Amino acid sequence: MPRVSPHPGLHLSCLEWFREKDIAAISWDMMDERPTSYPGFAMSTHLAIPFLGLVLVDNTNPGRLARACAEEGGYEFLFTATPIRLVGSTGAPAHPLAIF
């Protein structure tokens, strides 16, 4: 499908792959692809993620993590995040950690 936005991102069709692979969480620093064949579905992947039961860690810095992995000589780590509690919210600032 043609791209509408110059931003990188996940197309709506990725949702099927998330479900098939039983993905638990997504961490990214990007906008969603906006497919033209689904009018009215701007940020559709982003908005659908909670309905799949996935955790979304938004606005991360994957480049910094990739450099840390290269320095450690490995790409396996424990990922944890400690969000602050906000009553009635669907999101909160968090402190993500990759523990090697």
C-alpha cells in the first residue's frame, strides 16, 4: 500500500503478526504508518495495541540501547520499566531499564 506519511512505522497489517507471535510488549520511537486504504484510521496500529493486551513503551531511544548491546557484546537482556502511578490514566512516564 502507498505511504501517506514520510515517518517510518508499523502498518495496520502488523497487528496480525503481533497476535500470531504472542508479542507481550512493543518499545519504539516512531510514528505509525498511515495506510491510504483505511480512511479515518490515522495512528491505527498505535491505538489498537492496547486492545491486543500489549504494553507500549513509546518514545524510547533504541539507538542508545543498540550501542549498549554492542559494547556488552550481546543482545539479550532483561527489560523492565517502572511507570509512575496515575489514577484514571492509560499511560504514564516510565524509567525503562535494560539489564545485562
